[in-house]
Amino acid sequence: TLPINDLIEMADGFAGVFPEHKYEIVKRLQDRKHICGMTGDGVNDVPTLKKVDIGIAVADATDAARSASDIVLTEPVLSVIISVVLTSRAIFQRKKNYTLGFMLIALIWRFDFSPLMVLVVAVLNDGTIMTISKDRVKPSQMPDSWKLKEIFATGNVLGTYLALTTVIFLKIVQDTDWFPNHFHVEPIKDDPYKIMAALYLQVSIISQALIFVTRWHFPHRKPMAKRGREAEWARSQRSMSGLNTANPKSMIEKAMERAGYTELSEITEQAKRRAEIARIRELSTLKGQIESAVKLKGLDINNIPQNYTV
């Protein structure tokens, strides 16, 4: 027999529960570090709506449920909750990118710049940071949480690295002729104003490029070999479905140029839509519920008299 906490965590749903049961289920899930959300409409849902991380009141909810909720739906349909979840996760990814970038900028600003120079860099950085609000981030598959230790450690490591590169750059410019010898530029080691200008340019470029560095992690990008395999799989699926297929070589090259998995994404999205439609039909219609129960019991529905209509 499973412990009650494991049963609650692994269950797909509960039926016939009382209001106190809802509160207890949410409490046990939160004790296991899960982020919980709930929809409610009545006064008996108020304690649980206050307890959950995200309380959602439906369109015809009572005033008490509305006041206890974080989100109030203005339409009677519940499909808007999906858009709310995806939008909030995208916002979280943008905030995470901004937080990491801001920490790195704070760590590399440890040089003797005039207040005007710092102000100019800050204004220019605001221009690049403003693009975060329109960043095309990918929502996570699972609920997010602030991993402050991870962000702090990453910011310290990368910030220390950037500060060290700036110090090394200053040391090379002041004490060596490495840049004039390799890039045939004018030596500036005897001119402190030019050194300060070069150092200012280096710091400003690094700080503005941080937003693009912290936007995406390179391990998340799919390798080229995997993209080729996915394109080949998509081509074979098109052949099995009786669709027209292009030359395998040109198709793989085209798929590699377009991020490698365009057609695979289309097939996956179609499969997901079919699964969602089947799931909604199973849960929302009487016929679907009966057929689902019959399949679970291993019976043949064709041999059962169908005395119901939908």
C-alpha cells in the first residue's frame, strides 16, 4: 500500500472530495515542494484558494472566492488557464535572464569610472534590457521556482571571469605591445586617457552583450547529428503516410538550415492535438466515459448493447 503522500503525488485526480480534503491535498503537495493551483467558485473553496500558490476564481464565482483568488476569469471557459500558465512561465524565464545578467553587470563594475561614464553605460544597458519583455523564450514543461543558490553561484563565477578578463586586458594594454604587434594598431600604453577609453569600451560592450549570453544555454541546443536523425525520421514518417517526399539529401540539408526539426515539430503537434481531443472527449462526454471504462475492464464494446445516445 502506498503512503498517503505518495498516493496524492502520483494520482491523476480525485472525485467526491469535501472542502477540507482539498485543503489537505494542497497542503501535502506543498510540503513536497510542489507549486499548486486551483479553481474555485464557492465560499467553501476560500480556505484552499488562499492556501494554494495560484488561486483561480471562475467567471460565476462568489465575491468571497474572487477576493481570495489571485486570478479571476472573466469568461466561462477554462481553456484560458493554459494561456495564463504558458505566459507566466515565459515571464519567469525573462526575469531569470534579467536577474542573471544584472548580477554579472554588478560584479564587473568595480573599476574607477567617472559617474558620467557609469551613467552612459547604464542607459545603454537599459536599451538592451528592454528587449527582454519581448524575448521569444520557451516556457518550461514543469512549474518553475527561484533557484537562488544556482543563480548566485552562476553569477559569481561568470562575473568573476568577466572581471578577470577586463583586468588582464588592462594589464596587456599598459605593460605590453601585444595589440600593436598582432593587430597593427597604435600603442596607447603611454596615454592614460586612451587606456581609460579602451577599458570603458570593453566594459560597456561586455555588459551589453550579457543579455544575449544569458538568454540561452548552449547545452539546450540540439546537436547537428541529432537534427539530421530527426529530419530523416520525419521523412520516413511522410513516406509511410503516403505524402510526397523530396530528395533525402536536399530534405536533410533544408531541415538542417531551418533548425533541423520543423517537420518533426509539425508531426508532434498534430499527435498532441489528437491526444488532447481524445482526452477531452473521454472526460467531457458520456459516451467517452463509458468507452474508457469498458477499455479499462478489457471488454469488447462491440458485444455490449449500446442503449445510450449522445
